[in-house]
Amino acid sequence: MNMQDMMVVRDSTSRALDRYLMSHEEHVIAVRRHPAVLLAPVAEVVGGLILAGVIGSMGFPYIWWLWLILVGRLLWRVIVWSIEFFVVTDQRVMLLSGVLNRRVAMMPLGKVDDILLQRSLAGRTLGYGEFVVESAGQDQALRNVNFMPYPEQLYLEVSSMIFGAEDLSPD
């Protein structure tokens, strides 16, 4: 799977993003967070299943209701993940999040002073990174964006949009 597979092109999801775009701007990059963001809830469901199986076999059948709560929480996290997007247009950088209460964190491209890519050992292993967006302003609505897929390629794409398309490679 490459970055093109994770980027949003004109489909129903794209139309959902279009409502947050100004009439004169186009989204160039729109990606969901890396699916690794779901690893903790999946581990909780699997661990809960094992624990519920052990406790349930001891004569406590109501433990399964608690496990169903974990399953419901996992389903909620999947829904949240599926509608959360990191968007870069020709004018600004945005993070769209929230299911019931929609949140749009935005920073104009002209205000971005620096963008830092950080990758933990888990991130390098699973293929995600964290962007730290720096601005001259004091408080920022959009500073840390974690679990970014294809971080090096996305970093280069976003950097070229923010700082120009000149090739800065040492070769």
C-alpha cells in the first residue's frame, strides 16, 4: 500500500471534506491517521476476551457485558478514526476530527515556520510518525499531529507545499 492509497481523491469522503474548504482552494493532501492508532483498543478487546473467558468459566456470566462495553468502545474508535483527516490545501493545514462535535483545527500555510517529523521505534516499525507544526504565534490550534502514515513521503510533500517546490536534496 502506498501513500496514494491512503490519500483521498474525489469520492463521497472528499465531498465531506469539501464543506470545510474555501471556494478558491483545493485540497492537495488528505489522509487518515495510521491504523496503528487503533492498536490499544484492539489489544484491550483481545485482553478483555481472554479475561472474560477465564472469569466467565468460573461462574460469572455477567462479565461478558463488560467485555461488550470494550467492543463498543473499539467500534467508536474505528468510527472516530474513519472520519478524522489531516488536510493540506494550497492555503492552509487542517486537522478535522470529532464525530458528534466536529472540530476543525487550522493554520494558514503562510504562518507555518517549521515542521518537524518525529518517529519513535514503534512508529518506524509500523510505518507512522508525528508532525510538530511550529508557528510564530503563541498558542496554536494545530501543533502535534501523531500517527501520520507514510511519514517521510508526507513530510516531503507538505514541506514542498509550505516552503516551495525546490529540491533541497544533497545529491
